[in-house]
Amino acid sequence: MVGEKSRRSIDKSLWTHRFLITQLTKREIQQRYRGSALGILWSVARPTLLLVVYAFVFGVVFTVRFDQAADSRASFALALFTGILIFGFFSESLSRAPSLVLAHRGWVKRVVFPLHVLSCVSVLSALFYSLIGLGILALGQLATLGTLHLTWLLFPLLVLLPMVLLNLGLSWAVSAVGTYIPDVEPLVNLGLTLLTFMT
């Protein structure tokens, strides 16, 4: 019963602060590449270059394949890119979580600020870049296979929504602990590096 009340309280608070969350997310996205020559195009260039590097290293240098039947480098690159997108979304949200409150201490100290909004902004900005990557993945699939499978329609509900909720919950927990224990940030980054290679 207590868990249900707290969930309703969080839902109500997120809905109440939806305008603040939207504005801070837009600001976060705009500030990320401000001053660079390519600007927001880096959000397209970065995952594309990452895809090329990983496909070359694992597809050419180490000649790794998921199965012997699908020997196409393009299908391997797309499968690899799918994993990179999902893990990238997870790691970007979590790597920023330990320092979220401390990075915005001016807001926290001077005004009554809803701290849970910071994690929402972090997760939503990471989701924005993942959606750009998904667009690249869809174009790659259209180019190699000539069509998109119907499972794409289920992707937002079965993959993105659970990932958003997982990232949000972990971000709230890690940012709360990271506010009091500075060692959380290097531990999280080390864990994410290990997870990169394990996955």
C-alpha cells in the first residue's frame, strides 16, 4: 500500500513538473554540442563512426560472427549497432547519475527544486540520442534488407519503455547515493566499462 502511494506521488509530481522537465531536456540537448562546428549533427556522426569502428574491429580484425549462416558484414554491423544503441542509452544515463545533484547544486541550494526532475532530464536527453541512432538503424536495415520487420512497431513498448523505467529508477538511486559518497562515480564508470566488454 505504501509503495502504491509513493508511486502515485511520483507520477503526480512528474506530471506537475512536465513543463520544467521538457524545458530542461531541450536545454540539455542544445547545450551538448553548442559551439562545435557540426552542432547537433554530432549526434548522428558519433554513433555512425562508432558503428564503423566496431564493425571493422569485430567483423574484419577478429572475424566474429553471431552464426555461420548470416555471413553478411552488413547484417553483423546492424546487429552490433543494435546492441551499441541499447547499451549506450543505459550507460549514458547511469554514468551521469552520480554527479547529477552536485552538478546542479546552485539550483538545489537556492530554490526549492524537485531533485527527481534531474534524473528525468538526464534519461530523456539520452533517449533523444538513442532515437537518432534508431533512425540510423532503420535506414541501415532498409538499405540492406529492403524492408522493416513488423517487430519495429513493438520496439517502443517492449524495449524503450522498460529501458526508460529501468534507467530512471537506477538514476534516482545512484544520484541519491552519489550525493553523499563521492566514490560512487568512479565505481559506476568502472562497472560500465566492464559491462561494455561483457555484453
